[in-house]
Amino acid sequence: MFMTFEDTANFATANQVMQVYKSGVLEAERTSFQGTLEDYYYATILADHLNIELKDVISAPINIKVLFPDTNFEVRSEIINGDKILVDIGTMNPADVAKDINRQDLVERIEKEMRDEEAAQEKARQEAIKIALANRALGNGNGNGNGDQANPQTNEQGNKPAPFAVRA
């Protein structure tokens, strides 16, 4: 199939028509359908399921609502490209993109990779803290406890005495 400029315009028009249908007609139909189901079917089904009288269900201070999944007329590439921009600016992560395109298999794998990466970073951070504390505890012999750094008085590498001595 070859797409020309005319087909592109037709696709854009069709997409706009579907969005108008979703926000206008589809929402109205769903609302009407919800009302019918709630008024005539759910109370009866619930009463039958719980083995109680219908009048008890109707008089109860609860309402059962039907929820319809959102209908999306966007092309998958549009969703992915939009999500990529949000990932690049740090608003979303790759697992959010996988959820957005309904790929549960990818969500689980990506979230596991993210947890493993966070655990590795935390382990590296703890090792760095441990090394820093060990170096600080060793000191360099000049009393400032800065590990094996240059002695500011002699400008030589650590563990050298200062050029003066205290006499008793």
C-alpha cells in the first residue's frame, strides 16, 4: 500500500472524526447503557448472587457502576513517539511506556531491570561509603585524618611527619 499526501489527509480527517465520535456519541451511548444496566439488571443479578430479596438490594445505600475501558483511536507509533518525548525529559520511564501500549510482558521485564539497576547502584554506593570511611580512619599521619592525601606542609604524599616537632 502506498500512501500519498491525499491518503495522509484522509487519515488525519478520519482520526479527527473518530475523536469527535468518542467524545460525543460514544460517551452518550455509554451513559445511556450504564443507566439501563444499573436500573434493570445489576440489582437483580446482585440479589440473585447474594440470595437476598430484590427490595433489600434496591433499598441498600450502594450503587453498582459499570466502567467501560477507554477507547483510543491513536496510532501506536503516535503513542510511542509521544511517550519517548516524556521519557527523554524524565516525566515517564520505560515501564510507563510499556503500560501505555498495553505490553504487560515488557512491563514486568523492564520493572525487574530497573529494580536490579537500583540495587546495583545502592550496592556501589554502600561500597564507596565503606571505602571512604576506611580511608578516613587510616589517616595520613599529619593529624588531619584525610587518608593518603598530600601533606599540605611538605607537599609530599601522606604518612610523612610534619616538618616541625613538638618538644617536651
